[in-house]
Amino acid sequence: MYETYVKPNSVLEINIISPVRDAVKQGLSQEAMDSGEETLAGIFDACQKACFVLMLDTWKRYLASENYSTMMIKLSQISF
């Protein structure tokens, strides 16, 4: 998953801040895996949280945008 989503310039790279990216990379290191301190699922929790924070910010800005307002006006004029 790291190679596909987290690694910089990967095919499906997610948008996260570099400290989170670095923490995931460190969590997946051989030393960390050998220590058994974190589960594989736990390693990606920070990525998930970072993505949701960015999505929430984007969603709030979209709701306040003119495009959204225009769309809502047009939708309210459609009779179903």
C-alpha cells in the first residue's frame, strides 16, 4: 500500500502532509515491524485522519462556493 498510495510520486498518491508520510514510512521500516509495536492497520490511521482533515476543509470551501450555490438554485427549479 505504501508504494501505491503513500510514496511520493506514486501512481495513486494521496494528499497528506510530509510528517504523516514520514511517520508511515518509519512505521513500515523493518525495525518497527520487528518490534511489533504497531499493527499494519494502525500505521495507516494517521494517513486516514490526514485525508479526512483535508477533505473536510475542501468540502467546507465547496459549500461556500458560488458553484455550489448555483447548482442548488438550478436543482430547486427542477420538478421531479
